[in-house]
Amino acid sequence: MVTNEYMTAMMNVDSNGSVGFNKTEEGYVNMHHKHQVNDHQCSSSLLKHIKAPVHLVWSLVRRFDEPQKYKPFISKCSMQGDLQIGSLREVNVKSGLPATTSTERLELLDDDERIFSMKIVGGDHRLKNYSSTVSVHPQTIDGRPGTLVIESFVVDVPEGNTKDETCYFVEALIKCNLKSLADVSERLAVQDQTESVNMI
């Protein structure tokens, strides 16, 4: 279940009650998250503030070969060859979702800019022409190093569904993934701080 607290952490509400991003977030979206959207597709951008340093969060996001480290709906991932643009991974999805497998191609992995992009190219699911981009940005949260993660997607609307239904479903999955990414990253950040104190 997505709580109102989580929704407010993801988006800002202006004085008129409109939901949107602040200027910095909007700048990142305009720079890294513009998708060509056709009439039969839907698209959205979501964000999450994480109380963990950017290098730690990026170390999880960039692992195209091990998405199950933070994505709770993935039970297994196999990839052949080296981690490079064009690499394919076969993902097994946990039961309870309307899918069993997904074949995905790495489209972009930029360690300098911390941008990751993938495209679904096959599998047993209804997400046709699905493409997503994740960008990871340093920020300060409560006076400590933190991270802003933005994930955007574009996908075909399946026959029999509306754009709203499709966006709602995909956004729910991404929100779960981003919450899990925050939980794992923040837990690792606490371990890092504890280990640093123990070394003194």
C-alpha cells in the first residue's frame, strides 16, 4: 500500500493543490527523462528521496545483472556475457503478478552521470515496448549526504486497458521498487556508518 506520506515524499504539491516537481527536479526530468510517447502509450516520471549517499544508491541501481538486490518482485536474474550496452538479462518474476518472465536489454549505463536505461524486448507479460530510465543525483537531506532517484517510463497501453489503468499499474510497481531501494540503501548506509565508527 502506498501511503500519503510516501506520495508527498515523491512529489511536491503547490499552493493551488497541483502536483509537480520543484525546479531542480524538473530540470533533471527535462534533461534525462524525455520519452517519445505515441497515442497508444502512457508515460510518467516518479521520484524518491533516499537518506543514503549517492555512491551507495548508484551501486545498487547500476547492477543490471542483479536487480533482485532491491526489486522485490524479481526472484531470479540471469545474464550472459559482460555488463555492457546491448546486454540481455532474463528475469523471473515472483508469483502474484500477471507475468512470469521478462527479457530486458541494457540501453544505457553512464557511471559519470549516474543514468541507467533498459528496454523490455520479450517475455511473458503485457508490458509491450516498455522502456525506463533511472537517474541518480546527490542531494543533502537533514544535513547529511542523500540521494534523489528519478525513474521514468513509457509503455504501450494493452488492449482492453486505459492509459490511466496502465500508468497506475506501472507506477505502483515502480513505487514499490523505489521504496525497496530506499530501504536497502538506508540500511547499508547505517552499516557503513557503524563500521566507520568501529574502525576508530
